[in-house]
Amino acid sequence: MAITRADLNPHGVPLTPVQEINQERLVYVANELERRSGVPVRVSSPLRTAEEHKAIYKKLGRNPPKRSNHLFRNLDGSEGTASAVDLVDRDDRLKKYILANHSADKSILVELDIYIEDPSCTDTWLHVQTTAPASGNRIFIPFARASKK
Ligand SMILES: [Zn+2]
């Protein structure tokens, strides 16, 4: 079943035009990944409220980063990008598909203009975002992980 806007924004939070575009792109990307890989795509973590964001990190025993691309409103009060989604990937099929199709010559990440968290940091899911991380790397170490001692 195709991913819809409601899957990405289950609370129906009102978004800014820029956030709407990011969400629209994520829907396209999720469904395009499914079409290309043949792996059924499901959302494991969509757009988050501040409470949901804090709860996720509390469960991990870590302090929540003040900013996340999963947020429409960052914990520091600034506007979030709403440009990230986590897709279920317990068997690593999505991660493996992407890595097998990402080389210097030809990359699915470049084609779709997306960025993913390093698969070694995402055990049972695939983190996809449509905005560039600070490093600009298509495959990047998440800030919350990189800053962990
Ligand atoms: Zn994520």
C-alpha cells in the first residue's frame, strides 16, 4: 500500500508552505523507493510533536536533540523542516538496496536528492530526509549519535 500524506503527518498538524513541500517530496520518495526496490515500505517514525520526540529519546536513555528534521517545531522554538521520515527496515532490505545503488558514478540518493543516516546507526529502520545535513554527505552520521561520548 502506498505511503500517503496522512502516514507522514498522522496528527494533521498545519504546516508552512516549505514544510508542505518537504512532506510532499517524502511521500514521492517513499513510494519511489518501494517501486524501485520492490520492498514494501511502511512508516516507523513520521512527523513528530515535541512530546513524541522527547519520548523517543527518553526510551533510548539519551537527551533529545533540540532540533530534528522529524520536527515541524524544534525544541528551541525554531521552525522545523518536517523533511525526515523513518521507514521500517528490520531486515535491512531497504538499506541494502540503497547501498547497492549508491556509487560515485550513479546514485539513487543523488537521483532522488535525498540523504540517509548511516545504516550502522539505524538498526531496524531507514532514516530518509530531503534536506542536506550540515556535512552535506548523502550518507551521514546522525548528530545525536555523533555527539554521544
Ligand atoms: Zn529519523
